[in-house]
Amino acid sequence: MIFKYTTKVNPEWIDYNGHMQDAFYGLVFSYAVDALQDEVGFDQEYRSRTGCTIYLVEDHRFYLEELYSGDQLHVETHVLDVDEKRFHLYLAMQRRGELVAVCEFIELHVCKNPKPKACAMPSKIRKKLESAKQSPDQDSSRRLRSRALSLR
């Protein structure tokens, strides 16, 4: 299963170079993960009821193309791995079908009270994540490697 999120580049995201500032790539990826969380059950109701949430503990981003105000963006989120407390995601951002950025996130399930501490996620949610587990599209991976090599 691939989780999908769509947005557009807002004018206030444009930096002094005339393209989207790097920080906003992270914002778009983060919103894509929020959409996945809502879909699998880590939604607002869950967070309020349990006092648990998801923390991003690690991310790696690779920027392939510049983005401009008004560009329509589509992010596909793939679940690569899941364990009792963590899940590993691969996100591919596209504009008009062209891969423009990718990232990987490691997310951690956390109980916030009395202070934040990693804890096991509910089995129902873990099973949803496990059923969505897959490898990222081989074509995207090939294009990313090719693009990375051309930047050397």
C-alpha cells in the first residue's frame, strides 16, 4: 500500500533564490507523514485518548529539482519496515510525474506522560503498517541513483 498526499508550493515558501526553500521540503514530507498517521490510526482522537504520539527521530533528504510557487506536489509514502516501537518510511515527492525529492524517516511511537518515552504501538495499528510494508518503486530508486551520480 502506498499512502498519498497532495499539496502545492505556497508563495511564502519561496526563498531569495526564487525557488522553494529547503525547509519547506521537510514541511511537505512531514504533512505527508501526518496523512499516513491519520489513515493508520495515529489520529487526533488516538493522541487525545492515549497521550501517545509519533516522534521523528531520524530523517535523510535528497533534493533533485528546484520547485516554484504554484507547483503541484504529490508525495507517495512507502512503509519499509516496522517493529514494536518504530516504523521506517520512504517518501517520494513528484511534480507532474517527475521525481523532485526523496527522503527516509524513522518514526518512533512515544508515550508523552509523565515525560516522553518510547513505547510499543497498539497491535491493530502495527498490523496496518505491516500490511502496507513494501519496497519503494524500483524505477524511482534507479532514477534517484542515476540523478545522484550525475551530481558528482
